[in-house]
Amino acid sequence: MEELQPYARFKQDELILRDELAIDRTLLANEATMLAYVRSALTLVIAGVTFIHFFDQGWLPWLGIVFVPAGVALGIFGLWRFNRMHKSIALLRTRL
């Protein structure tokens, strides 16, 4: 039965500093991941706008038209993932 619930041995009064610090590190890693998504999304949008603005012929304007919505979608996905993980981590913290 314990194999199905690996965290069953932890209770509120048994948490030590190491466990609290592990949760804090997880929160910081989640924020760093969200910032990486935002950075990548912003890069795609800027590249797309640059391709559209400075190139009139060829396939680069079309690449820019693809990059702008892809950057917006990536930013929205990163924020959605951050919120989902943040809620999961908060739920874990309240259970422990």
C-alpha cells in the first residue's frame, strides 16, 4: 500500500527545513521556466515583425507572418503552464 502513496510518510508536524526549501526551489524553477517561455515568445514576435517590416520579397515576410502568431501562442502556453504548475505546487504545500 505504501508503494502507491510514496508521500504518505510525510505529515504536517514532520516537515523539516529541507522539505520547505525543496518546495521553494520548485517554485523558483517554475518561475524561471515561465520567464524562458516569455523570452522565447518575445523573440519570435520581434523576429516576425522584423521579417515583415524589412523584407518585401521572397519567403521571409511569410516566415514573419508565421512567427508572430507562434510567439503569441507560445507566450499564452507558457503562462497557462506556469499557472497550472503554481496551483499544483500550492496544493502540495497545503497538504504537507
